[in-house]
Amino acid sequence: MTKRAFIVTGPESSGTKMLTGALIASGFYGDDGHQQRLDSGVGFDEDLIVWRRSVPHGQNEQPLVEIYDELIRRGYGQGIVVLVIVRDIYATARSQVRTHSPRNMDEAYNSIAKAMRNVIGFLMTTSLPFHFITYESLLLHPQTLDKMLRTYGLRAGEFDYFDANLKWYRS
């Protein structure tokens, strides 16, 4: 089997945890939380990994380049795929204001735009295969992930997607 590494990325609060969790449920090695064992070198003996990284990552606004370099070094070069998740911008911004560093909606909108510029710049620089997946398509059409994975000879496992957008529209 070809070693495959899927990088899951997107702005903070865009759904990277949920998408990574769905990939783990599909047999990928990785972590959907803030602590990533791959960050400390654990798991690179696996043939199928998922490495989650929201942008920015702490103070690092270019975290994807470091992941890419490490994956190349570890022998995943021909098997790297980037999954960019995007989410309703209002829900993403509201979630960022509540759980991350933006103090208000304007700062959150600017953070989202900056994150997307960084992600798109990374994609253009590396020329890696990539897919944009919307948070909402995963909720409305759970087969979305399976359809994409089939292009790589893989299948999606069972996963309970949850709609965290509703709370932002109810309040």
C-alpha cells in the first residue's frame, strides 16, 4: 500500500476537528484534538495518517509548510493530499470570537480571510492534490467524504456528524 497522508486544514473553528474525527473513524491514524501525536514524531510507521492543523496554529501562521516538510522527510511525498474545510462564515466567526483570539466579529472575519490566503498560498506553492469540503455538505450529505475518499481507493467509516451552526443562529 502507498503511504498516504491527508492534511486537514482550514481556519480556526471551520470544522477541522470534525473532519479529522471522520477520517479517524475511517481507519486513519491521527488525532482530532489540539494535541497531535504526529507533532512529536509518533505514528509515522502507519500507512494511512491524518494530520490536522487549523490556521493559524498558535502563533504560527504558516504551520502547513512545516507539516509538508516533515511528511516529505518521512516518505509520504507521493501520497500527500490536502483537505481544506470551510464553514458558513458567520458561524465560523461567532465560534472564533467565543473560543479563540479574535475579540469581535470584524477581527474574526479578517482572521478567516488571512487563514484562507495562507492555505491557498500553501496549495499554490506545493502543487499538492487538494479538495475543498464544506462543513455543511458533511452535515447534509454524509456520503460526501466517502465519494472523495473513493478517488484514492479508500472508504469512509461511520461517523456522527453534528451541526454546531444552529446555536449561532438561535442566539
